[in-house]
Amino acid sequence: MSELSFEQMLEDSVKTIRNGEIVQGTVIDVKDDEIILNIGYKADGIITKSEYSNDASLVLTDAVHVGDSMEAKVLKVNDGEGQVILTYKRLAAEKGNKRLEAAFESQEVLKAPVTQVLDGGLCVNVEEARVFIPASLVSDTYEKDLSKYADKEIEFVITEFNPRRRRIIGNRKQLLLAEKAEKQKELMERIHVGDTVTGTVKNVTDFGAFIDLGGADGLLHISEMSWGRVENPKKVFNVGDEVKVLIKEINGDKIALSMKFPEENPWLSAAEDFAVGNVVTGKVARMTDFGAFVELAPGIDALLHVSQISREHVAKPSDVLSIGQEIQAKVVDFNGEDKKISLSMKALEAPAEEATEE
């Protein structure tokens, strides 16, 4: 026996390894379900597929090749067959945990792909360390279906780190809220009362529509949707519609919007269009016991008093008129300052009746 082989045998026989020890090895064979490593010990090291990765779809022979150098952790020095059982994924997870601990302490923004979508949230892996993001921390709004996040790369911060209890919690909501606050601040510095801006309809209710202005939402109340009358906002707007709106009021973080643009105010030309003596056409918009309100143009209603409906006695406007009915009447009074117009149908009847009497 040569001196070299004797020294090698002596070194191998003297060298010891222990459970939990980290060893360096070279891949000498790769099978479908295990990797065999030369770790400079009297026995080779074995890494099973399940101890290499949590990804069941992984093809081991594609991921690892003969000659690769690998670091692994000893799970069992002797598996009963004289082999050393190693783990690659647990060592990687330990390193990943150190990475996550540092990110937790510094509140570093991490980016990783979603590896699993659960009913209660999302799982992501950072260097083989598992992070759970609860559904309540995935978004700044409630999302019932999280499937759209499958395999997508997302950003988050670690807000709870307790590896002993296997609680490493990620938070994406915190980033979204911070981003939203920054955009809101920028928007508030940019807009002023009287500005005309473009936004997107985010939500429509019975009382109005919420418009996304690109950093904050503004409320477009039903009374500010048109110079005319809007009965139901849902018949006028759809979510996703792009609209041009006027900044009417800013109160703290609340923004009131309007689509009643001053230059489109129908009262600007009302003095000429509805001057006293003009004969006009309009539609009965609503009625009371004392008269009917007639819409002459979007945003301009005139009062037809019950005494001015006919030379005949009319007890109630609803006895002779109906909502939506088109009528002709004469303007008998115009008050532009108070935005009041009075009409008379009786005034149109008078000449004919006077002629009959003659």
C-alpha cells in the first residue's frame, strides 16, 4: 500500500462529522429522486428531492449537474446503510431567515413571486424561506378572490418575524397605503378650487359617483352632475368611464366635484331666451297643489301657477296636466338674480276669448 493511500485512509478514518454540521461537497451523481455528493468523508452524502426543494414539479436532473459544488447541512450521519443524509433546502431556509430578519429590522421592501394562493392569504418564498401574507394585508381594499396573484411577483415588507413559531408575516397593504398617501399629497399640492381635471369613475351610488383623480377620490354629488336634473346616477355613469370634472371644494382630504361648468350655465343666455313676452315650449317636470314646474331647458325651471293654467277654473294642476307633458306658455315674469321665471298658459288663451266676446 502506498504512503499516499495510507495517509488518505488515515485522514478519512479520523475525520468526523456531526448532525447539524454544514459541509461542502461535489455532485458525483444525480438521479430522479436524489443527489449524491462527495463530502470528503468515508461515506457519500445524500440529498433527497424533498430535502432539496419544496417544489414538487422540479426536475432534479435539470436543476443539479455532476460536478456542481454544493453546501448542505447534515441531518443524519448514518442512515443505517452507511450513508450521510443531508438537506439543502433547510440550510437555504436558515440563510433565507437571516435575510428576512435583516429585512424585518430595516423594513426593507422585498420582492418575490407568489408560490401558493390559500383561502387566507398568499405564500411567497425568499431564498427558500417561506413568508405568509394574510388576505387582510394583501391589498388596501378587500379582495375576495386572490387567485389573480398566482405566480406574480409582488412587493412587501416583513411586519412580524418569529421563525421559532413559524410566523414570518409579510405586508403588502402597508406599501400600497404609503404609495397612496404620497400620491394624495402630490395631488393636493397640484389641484386648486376651480381647476378642471380628468378622472375615472370608481364607484356609482344613488347619491353620486366617486371619481379617481389619480391619488385621491372626489365625490361628484347627484346635484352637481348636470345643470339639468339627474334622476339616477347609475343611468348616467359606469365604472371605468373617463370624465372631465371641476374642483368645486377642497376640505382637508375631501374633494367635492362638479360637472356644472360655469361657461355652460344655461342662465347666461336665459334673459334673452326667456324674456317677458316670449312664448316658450317646455315639459312639465313636477307638480304641487299651487302650480307646475316646467323645464324650459336643462337647469332652468319656470313656475306655471295654478291660476295661470287656464281661464277656466283649475282646482289642481294634476287635473289638467301630467308629468312629461309638453306645453306652450308665455313668460310673464323674469328674475335673473333669483333665477325665477313665471309662465302663463292663460295669457295665450286671452286674445281668442276676447275676440269671441266681441
